Amino acid sequence: MTEENAPETPETTPETATTAGPDVPPDRLSVNPRSKLFDSEVLQRGVGIRFKGTERTNIEEYCISEGWVRVQAGKTLDRKGNPLTLKLKGPVEAWFEDLGDEPPVAKAD
């Protein structure tokens, strides 16, 4: 294949080009096993999230490029028994906690 016809791989797509690498978390991630964004291997490494400059531990889902996080709305459940979530917008940063001090941080440019 020529370079013009080459299919886009995850390494060459524009979304992952800014934060690609083995040492930064994915652009989107969810802790809900039913979600298509769920990745147990990534979650086992431990992902730290900073939202609007504050380190948060109650994040259900995040998207770095779009600048939002989902948090649980108290103890409220929907009719299927899933927690209700609120979508909050602002700058999001993510990193792997297993890399020790000063890990590479994935954030929107």
C-alpha cells in the first residue's frame, strides 16, 4: 500500500496522535464494565484524574479531548439500577499512577 491509501491505525489517528504512547492513559475511559470504553487492563494500572486543577477519585468516565468527566449524582439510581451521572465540562488531565513521581500526563492541547 502506498502512504496515500494506508488505513488509519490507532497510532496515526488525529485523536491519539497528541497523547499516544505507552505511558499515558487513553483519551476516553469508563469504569462501567457495560461501557464500550471500559478497559480492565488500563484500570488495573491505576489512572489518576485531575479535573479543573483538582485531583478527583470519583470519576465514572472521562474524555480528555472533549474536556468532560462524568460523576455519580449522589446515591440516585436509574430504573435499571445504574447510578445516575452528571456530565461536567472543564480541563481534564490523566496519568498512570503506577509510574511513580512525575509521570507523563495526557491533556488536551
